[in-house]
Amino acid sequence: MFTIQNVLIPVGQEYQAVSVHIVEGRIAAIAPTLDILGTAIDGRNKLLLPGFVNAHTHSSEMWQRGMIPPYPLELWLAELYDSTPLDPEQIYLSALGTAVETLLTGGTTVVDHLVLIPGRELETVAAAVQAYKEVGIRAFVGPLIQDESLESGIPCGDTGRKHQPYLRSTEAMLELLREAISQFHRPTEGISIMAAPTGTQLCSDALFEGCVELSDRHDLCRHAHLLETKAQKLLAYEQYGCSAVERLKRLEFLSPQTSLAHCVWLDEHDIDLLGDTHSTVVHNPLSNLRLGSGIAPILKYRQAGINVAFGCDGAASNDSQDVLEAIKIGTILHNVTDLDYTNWITPHQAIELASLGGATGLGMASELGSIEVGKQADLVLYDLMNLSLLPRTDPIGLLVLGRPTQVVDSVWVKGDRVIAEGKPTRINLDELRSQLFNRSQWSVNRKSNAVQQVEDHYRAVMQLPASE
Amino acid sequence: MFTIQNVLIPVGQEYQAVSVHIVEGRIAAIAPTLDILGTAIDGRNKLLLPGFVNAHTHSSEMWQRGMIPPYPLELWLAELYDSTPLDPEQIYLSALGTAVETLLTGGTTVVDHLVLIPGRELETVAAAVQAYKEVGIRAFVGPLIQDESLESGIPCGDTGRKHQPYLRSTEAMLELLREAISQFHRPTEGISIMAAPTGTQLCSDALFEGCVELSDRHDLCRHAHLLETKAQKLLAYEQYGCSAVERLKRLEFLSPQTSLAHCVWLDEHDIDLLGDTHSTVVHNPLSNLRLGSGIAPILKYRQAGINVAFGCDGAASNDSQDVLEAIKIGTILHNVTDLDYTNWITPHQAIELASLGGATGLGMASELGSIEVGKQADLVLYDLMNLSLLPRTDPIGLLVLGRPTQVVDSVWVKGDRVIAEGKPTRINLDELRSQLFNRSQWSVNRKSNAVQQVEDHYRAVMQLPASE
């Protein structure tokens, strides 16, 4: 039970100084003046916003951030999976790091599309869940499952290429998901398991159907990559003779609790299908630029009434976990796609996408994503005295369009203060830094054998000139 | 005289741990081990890079950052100039703020295309110069001069619109520039005045010719905006019947010491002209996105051998002065413009554009922009133990592609340490924050009368549907 006093909150396009009561993890009252209940928190010269959702990431990629050369997704993946396999301790550390960077940039929820260590899949999930519980962030963990081998993700063209089968069967992957649900799905404690097949390019119909069945049975969110690259669009027609979105619709994967990362290469009909099914698009602007995937048509999605959220994507394709950065670039990037500025996303709209949009995609819009009495207290307090937010103008304009640096004073998740005075309250940040430092070494960009093995084929099917 | 010991520097695509001697403001020696001369600086777990050039900004816009709604340049300008005029004290404070944010994100030189207070033009220049001297950054100050009124910057279309004359004569503007040169141009002290007409859209031939004459006589750099928007491209043909670049070429404004901000709407012939004259393109990616100006064809410029530098642009169109942010977005943005990833800018190339590219555009390539014996010591020391640069992978990959936060440990300009342990050494940052706070107030986005006056005309000439 506590009271935030004299804090600015947005009310429509304006701001109001209010006090806020938090009782048993929920917002109990909001008014210009309130008696102090419990601890008093001084909100003067501070801004209170609902927590953002980092709506798509892969936490373990933190170990490879800064390392992979400028490649498109298909070659970047070859490089990523060529790295030394991680151990569960590293999974734990990178989940901690992902959570801390998310919290310190305004996020209260992370959606971790978690890359699994082959043969140690449940240990991987356990390590990430442990980290998220310790640091206190709300987490949706989607074990990344597939039943086709990575090389299937590149179109064959007319080469008649055959792919190796995947190392595990469809049933084994579904059994793994069942076990993860049984051991870790605890939504009221802030940890939810998602049904999260990698994407249409690497998953059979049977795997999607199994995920739909499990998500229906356990009321899970669904999550997948969708049409991130031009190659994936070509591949869908090559594999199934229809668009990837039509396939997902036919498999009944699309729903109001389904969030789809990227959505760069959809056509008008695909957009209608997402709208009809009330699915959510997760926009990962930095990753889409870094990998040259393209600019997702976010303004079109908004005009079609489709819910949009922001994600950082994994730290090897971004290469950070700064939610405010994803919001800024995901907002201003689209101004170059439409000459009519009346369609551009405003800073206030951007904040709503990042908070309520994120919550909506997780089926949590009635519980999270805005500052309203009765909602859960997933809240972030920003220090408006920080140089990067001065001089005083429009606080949300500064936050979204500026480059805020260490502006998060406090973060509450379910009413628990997990960040105070800009630092995690439950873990030792210096210890985390030491661990990350000690378990890594400086290295330079390299071109792995894995990339060389697929590069000629990739260039041929994408009609790029042969490499030298 | 001092020695940085055991510091990582990039050598080709690799890194080497070295010691560096700085004597009388220049790099005197670089070797794996050196005796300690003067003060010893511990460079362990740190990276030393040449300072970046923030190659285009307008410092006073800091007062309006976060405030202006999502508008294209032409309406954004109407809003910008509708704000309350500033006083010289504010100019001083925003120049300090611009310098500090530039230094704390790796910049050692700022190019300030300085908006002048009408009637107090020389006081404006004096205030900015004072701030730059105090904080210790290297500054190129280009008083922003024009001799046509702001409304001339929008094409007439077929409306036969007549514009008001500008408030000052061409000769008065040139006299002002002469006086600024006489009072403030002190290159050896780190303060240089530039001949910096606003751009082709607001300047007569006579003003350009006067600027060329003064820059020749005093060996000044030249600087101007160039083809930032589609409207400016239309306008050039409407006003002069040729492209804006052809006009600059005819006026002999283009040269190896000429840097041109934006260059979004150039055609192939224009690109040839920039290449032939060895002019520099200053890329301001965040501003170009924020204002919806377009994506400058930077990969084409590089293929044509044109020198490219990075700028933040003014803080009301960005809305920050974070040089590392401009480098990141200015690097990855172009990956979506070319499917062939072999043309994409690598992190190491990005660092070179930001440092040597910036120095080249200012005619300083022999003095600045790389870590070489004999060059001036404009250097930045990055703390590689910062969470945002961990775990250890490729330091430059992390710096360019990540989201570094407070990673600058020390900055030297001409060998003077102007940042130490992440803080300015010569000014009081808390005092600056107080001043910025006290001289401003929270306000919300608004739509000014100035915008309403030009909006209908703008929409008509840009063939946008009539506003509601």
C-alpha cells in the first residue's frame, strides 16, 4: 500500500497533477489530492505512465549483440546459430539483462520468444523464468519451437533442394510445450507461458494445430514470427501455394490473443485477415532496419483498425533492449511512408500503442496498459529533471521523440517496486555486469562457415549478383 | 601532457591494446607499451576513438524539443518560428546543453547552424561562442542567414502567390557575417565561423555570391541546407528552372570545404555534381524521419565516392543531440533501401564517417578524425564495463548497433579533458539543469495560427486532400 503524490499523468492531450493510491497491487484511487496511505512517494517533477510491453524479444541473443555483421535475416540466422551453444546459467544472465534494460526504459512486461538449448529445453525455460521472477518483471515466455530445420527457411527457387529433417519430432516439441505449461505457467504470479511456434517458415501444420489446441485448453496467448522478410513471402507461396497469413487463418492460429512479430510483407488481403481476427502486430523497427527486412506498413495497419505493439526483438538484431528507442523509431519511421502527416503517429498515440496496445495483444487490456482505478499497478515514474528531458516542454513529446537517458526513477509491477532511484531493487546490478563481463571476451566480426554454406544459394534465389 | 595506458583502439577490423602519449594537444606516440609522460590515465576495459562531428545542428531549438507536433518541414518551420523569441541568455544555455549532449555521446566538434535573434544577431553569435568556449567543445558556428521571407520556402504552384520581402537586405546580412568573422573566427582556439546561408529556397544569388567571396577571403567552411524535402525540389524548378544543386554549382558554392545538410531529394545528375566538387553530405537521419522528409540515398552517395558525415539536426526535429543515436539510425536505415547487403554500412565504416567524414567536410582531415601520431587530440574514451556494452563482443559493433547509455568516460578536445568520469569538467551540470528548468514550463502540443495560415496552401501544392 503506497501513495504517489503530486505526480503528472496524461489526461487526454493535457496533463494533470494528481495523487495515486496503490492497494494490494492495484490502482485504488486517483485524485488531485488524497490522504497518504502507506508509504508516500514524492511525484513532484515526475511523470507517471503505464508500463510498456517489450512485445517481442529473444533474451539469449544478448550474448551475441554487437557481433553479427550486417546481414539479412536468413544469413544472420546462420551466423547466430553457428555460435557456441549457451548454458542455462547464461540463459539466466541474459534474461536478467533483458529484464533490467526493459525496466530501465519504461517496460514492465517482456515477451520472450525464448531460443531453447537443444537437449536442455526445459532447463532453458526454467532459467529464464527464474531470472524474471527474481528481478520482478512480468513475463510472457514462449518457448521457440519448430519442427523443420533452419535451412528450410530459405526458398528453394528452382534448385530442387532437399532439407534435413529437424532434430526432434512434432510430438516431442508439443510434449515439451505441455511440460513447460505444467511447470511454469503461473499467470497470477506474473509468469505466463505462450504457445509460440517460430513461424510459418519452419513449422508444420501439425505443430500449429497442436499449439492452437494447447492454447485453447490452457487459455494461453499465441505468438509467432510472420512475414519478416521478402524471402519468407516467396517461401510461403513455394511451400503452400498461398500467403502465410492465409495459412495461419486456415489453421485457426489467428485470434485476439495472437501477437505476430514483424508483419513486414503483408498484402491488402492479409491485412484484412489480421483485422477480421483481431490479431496484434508487433512492430520491431530497429531489427527490421538492421536486418534490412523492410518497413512494416504500420500506418496501414492502424487505418485498418489492427492493434499494434512495439518490440525490441532479440539483442543480436537491434542490438539493445531499449523500449523507448523502439517506440521512437517505430513512431517516426513511418512518416517517410506517407506524405500526409495527418496519418502520422503522435507521441501520445505511441505511448498508448506501447502500453495498452501491448496489453491488448496479450489479452490483458482490462488489467494493464493504462492508469485507471482497478487496473493492476504496472507503472513507471519518469524523472523530468533529467537533462535529456529539459527544458520543460511536452513531457510525452520529450519522452517519445527525444533520446531519454536514465530517466526512469521507479518501476512497479503488480504494485511491487522493482526499480527505485534508477536501480533494480531485487538484484545486484554490479554483480550482473561482472558475470556478463567474465563470461565473454572481446571479439571481432567474422564470417562463419555457416554463412558461407548458404550465401551462394541465398543470393541466387533473391536474384542478387553472385558474390565475389 | 598525459598518457592513456592499456587502452583498446581499432586497427583495421581488429583491436589492439596500446598506450598513447598526448603532448601539447597532439597525439605524440602510440605503441603497445610506453613510458608514462605526465598524468597516467587507466585505459583498461576502455575503448579510445577519434571524436565524432555533430555535423549539423541548430542549438537554440533545444528550447522547443518535444513540443512540435508531427509535421512536415514546411509546417514545422511555421510552428518553430511562431514560438516566443529567445534572449541571448537562452542561446547561451541551449548551446551549453547542445555541447554537453554532443560530448557525452562521443562528439568533440559541433556544427551549429545558428538561428539568429532578429535585431540581436551578433549577440546571438557571441552567446553561443561563449558557451562553446566555456564547455570546451570545438565549434563551427554558421550564422543562419537568408534574404527571403520564410513563406518563400513553399512552392507557389499555380496560385501566383507573392511573398513579403525579408526584414533585412542582402547587404545587411553579409555585413553581419563580416562582423561575426571579425569578432569570433579563431580557428586555432577551436571556434570557426562558417559561411552558412540557410539554403537555396530562401537565399538570393547575391547572398550566395557574397558568402562565397567571404569564405574564399577568410578560408571559411561553407554550409547550407540542401533539398531536404520534396517541396524544396519542386520549389527549385519553380524559382530557377533548374535543380538546386545545379544552381549551387553555378554560384560556385560547392567545394571540398562545403557541407550540405540533408540531401534527400537529389537526382543522378545532382549526385555527379556533388562528387565532381568533392562536397560533403551531412546525413541527419532522425530529423529526416521525424519530419517525413524521406530517406537520403546515402548508399548511392558512398558508391559515387561522396564524403558523408552525420548530424543530429536541431533538437526540435530530432528531438535530441545524441550523436551515437544519429550514427546508429543513419547506418541501419539504409539497409531497407538495397537488398544487397554487401552495400550496407558496417559499424567500423559508420565510425569513420562520423569522425573522419565529419572532419573532411570541415577541411580538417589532416588534423582530426583518426588516431594517428601528429593529429590533434580530439579523443573519446568509452567505458566498456557499462551494462549497455556488455557482454563483451565487438566493441564498435556494440557502440554503433546497440543503445549505449552513459558510456563516455572522458573526452579531450585539443588535448584538454573536457569530460572526466562522465561529467563536464568546466561547467556545473546541475546548474545548467536548474537554468533550463527554471526558464521553461510544461506545455502541450498545440497548433499555432502560423501553421493554420500556411496549411491549406501547403496541402494544395503538395496535392494532399483538403484538411477538415
